[in-house]
Amino acid sequence: MLKLTDDLSIPDGEIDLQAVRAQGPGGQNVNKVSTAVQLRFDIRASSLPPEWKERLLGLRDKRITKDGVVVIKAQRQRSQEQNREDAMARLAALLLRAATPPKKRTATRPTLGSKIRRVESKTKRGAQKRLRGKVELE
């Protein structure tokens, strides 16, 4: 059971863990032992609150497939148990990131002074460019 908050946890039945062979260097250990862990979590079929599901599906994260399945591959550690814990921690971090609602943007307007400074700098720049023209001989 993955505990997210005091009143919300995910049952183990909703999380699919599979041991696979790791990639990269590691020699004989990598070639023989399935130490990497692939975690799959179906967002739509989960027991998460609907607001969390919406925010999760709206995230632009490469770990979330088009079907709404979170796929996390953990292969940083040498043991399968440590990789399992790492994958669960990364899933919890992703879910908690989606738990916080985004802040509302408060519309702001530029001050009168900043508008005046902007226009003045534009006129100065234009005058400077006008002086770069051809010089006429009298």
C-alpha cells in the first residue's frame, strides 16, 4: 500500500510491478539478474479523487502514456528491492505534484511610469538609427 496523505493511499492491486533486466554497464550482474523494476499505474482505473486524475492526465510528462498509464522504470540501484522502493517513491512524488492545484494567475498591468520609459527608449533608439543614414555633402 502506497500512502500519499493521511487520508489517501493507493492499494497494491492498482500498482503493477514487474522485474526486468537493467540497461547499461554492470557486467555479469546486469546480464543475468532482473534487478530493474518497471512500475505501471493506470490513472483512469485508480481510486484517486477525480480532481487528481484530471490534473495527472493534464500533465505534460513523458512517463504518462496517451492511454493514461504511468510507466516508471527504476534501475539506479543494484538490488531489486531498492529499485522497487525507488519506483514507488517516484510515483508518490508524481502523484503529490498533481495533488496541489495550480495557482490562479493574477492579471497585472504595466505602471504609467514603465509605459512612459518604454516609449521614450523607443524614440531615442529611432533617433539613433536615423542618424546612421547617408551623410549629404553641401
